[in-house]
Amino acid sequence: GASARLRQTETEAHAAFQRLSKVAKAIFKNDPGKLKSLGLQGTMPKRIAEFIGAAYTLFDNAMNVPELRDELARYGYNDRKLEAEKQKIVDYD
């Protein structure tokens, strides 16, 4: 039903966020400015609206800031993967 679908999209969105967050935190661990530009300070927001906002910040900046995008691409997050993972956020939103 609808609630099962919502739970599934929520699970997929959270997983997409956590995967990219983990990679970005590993790559940029010594560059707090880049982590801040990705919105990665502290833990993943629990409230839905805050999570959606944080997820868009993470994916939009990962896709649109060349130095972030180029570095992430070296770790498997090319444009196609970023688009596919961001779509999980869009579906949840």
C-alpha cells in the first residue's frame, strides 16, 4: 500500500544520503570548509523537512561545485550516480 511505498522511499532516501555522506566525510575529513558546503556537520537530521533540506544541500552541492564533484567522481560518484542517488531524495520529497 501507500504507507509501505512511503517507508520504502524513505529507506532508500536515507540510504542514499548516508552513502554519499560517508564517502564525502572520508574524502574531505581534513577540509571542514568542504564538509560545511555539503551540509555535513553533525548527524543526519531526523525530522523529515530537515532531512530533505540537508539531502538537497548534499546532492546539489556535490553535483554543482566543480571541486567537490571532481573529487567525488574519483570515488565512484560520477554525474550519473549522483543523479540516480538524488532521484531517491526527489522521490521521497
